[in-house]
Amino acid sequence: MREIIFDTETTGLDPATGDRMVEIGCVEMVNRVATGATFHAYYNPERDMPAEAEKVHGLSASFLADKPLFKDGVAELLEFVGDAPLVAHNAQFDFGFLNSELTLCGLEIIGTDRMVDTLAIARRRHPGAKHSLDALCARYGVDRSHRVLHGALLDAELLAQVYVELMGGRQIGLELAVDNDPQKSVQTSTFAPRLGEYRAPRPHKASEEELARHAQFLETLDTPLWTS
């Protein structure tokens, strides 16, 4: 199963009031394992950068001034994403900005049926706990020491690790491996010993010394049932 874990950085909180997406980072996972394939891009928002937003991600208007417009890079983004499910933390926010940009380009939006929200998953898994990405990294031991400011690709990489843990982690050696032979319906355990690695069988026949000691022990009992 191919999934895309992604994060965005923006000029604010609401695309309906003119806020724009300025950065996107995507991480490809197959069967919940990162493949190493990523997508990352900055975009010129064609507007100013509010000071509050710049404090969060450090992206200034001058830095973004020479970056491409979203419409000029959207084809490459959509090619990378393909038709995979899209995983994000507080996914309604990221989907809102991504679909707003697609709408401005006159392109079809991405349906929420492809949306996987790790915030909603975290709330179900850990009710009453803190559910920020930082809090979940701390809970699952994901190293975020290099995260000084928010960054779309860095946050997507951290979220990919958190997502695996939220979905049960990688219980390597404990899961059942499905035999690909369609003629077989039995699943085999991946932690079973491989051929040639079985230990030698233990001897089960009692020695003469053990039989003698057992006989002596029986003489101390008053009519044991197993000798009648």
C-alpha cells in the first residue's frame, strides 16, 4: 500500500481570507515503510508574509520572492502524489490549503476520501493526552532535536515515524507473513526457525540412575495409585 505523508506551511490559518500555501513536503511510504522518495517545494504566495506566520516557519517574503508560483509546479507535485492516500496531522488544515491552491489553478480538488488524519487517530488512541506533533514525538521516542522551526519536509518525515507508531508500530518478527502461493491458505509466522536452525531434540528416556532413584522414592509412599 502506497501512502503519502505530507505537511504544509502557509501565510496564515484560513485560505478563505487570502492566506496561501508557501511550502509543501511529502514523504512516500509503502506498507508503512519510508521508501526514501520525497517531494519538497517552496512557492511564491504573491502576497506579504505576516510576522506571526514567519515566526513559526522562518520563511520571509524576500526568501519566497524568487520561488515559483504554485501553478508552475503543481504538475510535478500531482505526479508525485498520484492516487495515494494522503496522511497529515490536522489534515483538514493541510487539505484546505492544498485544495484552495488547486482551485485557484482551475484543477480538480483532492477528495477527503483520500484523507488520513493522524490528529484524529491520536485522539482515539490517547484520549486526554496532548496530541501535537511534538507531544507525539516525545511519546513515541521520535528524535526531533533538529527541529528548531516548523518545516514542511522535516515535519512530514517526523510525522511518518509517528504514523507508524500510531498504527501499531513495526512488530518485526511477531506478525504473520502471508504465503503468496494462491494454492495455500495457511499463514506462516516469520519468527519460526528456518530450515537447518532447529535445536537437537532433548533425550526423553530416563537413565538407569534416574529409574533407580524413582524406585527408591516410590518405596517411601503409602500405596501410590500409579503402582496399583
